[in-house]
Amino acid sequence: MHKTVQDIIEMKTKKKKISVITSYDYTLASLCDKAGIDVLLVGDSAGMVMLGYENTIPVTMNQMCMFTEAVSRARKDSLLVSDLPFMSYQASIEDAINNSGKLIKAGADAVKLEGGSIMAETISAIVDVGIPVMGHIGLQPQTTMLSEGYKVQGKTKDSALKLIEDAKELEEAGVFSIAIEMVSHEVAQIISETVSVPVIGIGSGVNCDGQVLVVQDLLGMYDKIKPKFAKRYMNLSEDIVKSLENYRIDVESSKFPTKENSFSMNQEELEKLRKEIGS
């Protein structure tokens, strides 16, 4: 039985830190689950990491469902949360509920959406139909990037107060957790201490209840964007490129495949064949 939303909530009560990894495919999600990661997040950042988009805006519901299905087939123990992509929930509450249901049918246990107090009514409606929601405040890639760009949030008193108020309203709306992205670590700590639900930090300091990284960032596989907050535990991109170069060289020099990588015909049958074709 995999982890539940209640398990994640209780981790905060027990002061146990929550590990979250953003993953999009069966292979890497299987390894994340095997490593004991608490939450697998199918992020709309798949648009950049997996599909090569410049940002998350082009990502569709069909694409998010496909990634969610892949990760759901991989996980055994982790909770699975999936992002609602841009304009799948902003236009109407009906859209938000219908599209949340699609992600749940694709295998998610909960959905995540961006926005503070302005999204409280929408979140409450989704929760009311029985679908758990993770909130997301601070830097909101779907919309903040359109107006402000890639900037740390909560660096002034007024912006900090707004973030704290947003977090409280999301809690009241019924979220089971809140992701806070690129928020000053002082404000992130205040939010974590203020709300009763787990606060998951994305570049928001060590005092959050949990942390999230994209698995390709953690493994050093994605070089297009290198955020300051992403710690690289490996540099697999160099190893992968080197391995592929070695493969190409082996093919060009006929060092691959060897007999160990090939299959043989029965010698008697081979002789019969040669006689038949006259070779």
C-alpha cells in the first residue's frame, strides 16, 4: 500500500522531513520509489525537461495525463501528486474539477495548482468532491514568469505578508500541503511555523517541512537550466555522453556487437541453408 495524503500530513506532526522528487517517466520514477522518496510529483516542468519547451505554458492536459500514467505504473510506495497545467483550472471551477478528475483517473493521488488567495474557492471546490490538493505559492512558473521573471519572492515586508496570508487562505481552503517556490528562507520558515499543513520548499530554505528537486537536476542530466537551489548529487550528463561516444566508436570499428551480444544458428542447419542458397 503506497503512502497516503494523511501519511504526509502526519509527517509534519511528527517533525519528520518530507522528501519530494519531480519525475516524469517510468524508469526514473521506479528508481525514486525504490529509494524511498515520500512524494513523486509529476510536474508541468516536464514541458521543458522532457519535451524541450521554453517554459511550462504549452503543456496540455493530455501530456500531463500521459506522464502521470507512466509514473503511476512505476510507484509502489510513494504518494503521487500531479500538476494541473496552465489554463486547465483558471477559467472556471468546472474546468478545475473535471481536469483534476482526469489526473486522478490517470493514477494521481492528488493534484497541485498554482495561486494564492485568488485560487482558494477553486481549491475548496476540488477538495469538496474528494480530490486532495497541494497548493503552490511564491514563484509561480505558469504566470509569475509572464510578469516578473525569475525572481526570489518575499524579500519585502509587504510581499512577505501577502505570502503568509496566501498560505493561511490555502490552508483554510483545504489543501493538504503547500509548495513554496523561491521564497526567502526567513519567510518560508514563518509560513512553515504558521500553517498546520506541510510546507514543501523549492529553493526556499532548510526550515520547510520538506524539499523538492527535479530528478534530472539532482542527477545532473538537464543542463539547459541550472537553478541555484538545485543540488547536483551526480553529473550523469557527462557520463552519458561519454558512454554514447564509446558506443559510436565501437560500432564504427566493429567492436560491437561481439559474439557475446549475438545469437548463433545451429551449425547443421547453417550447412543446409548454405547448400540451399549455393553459398
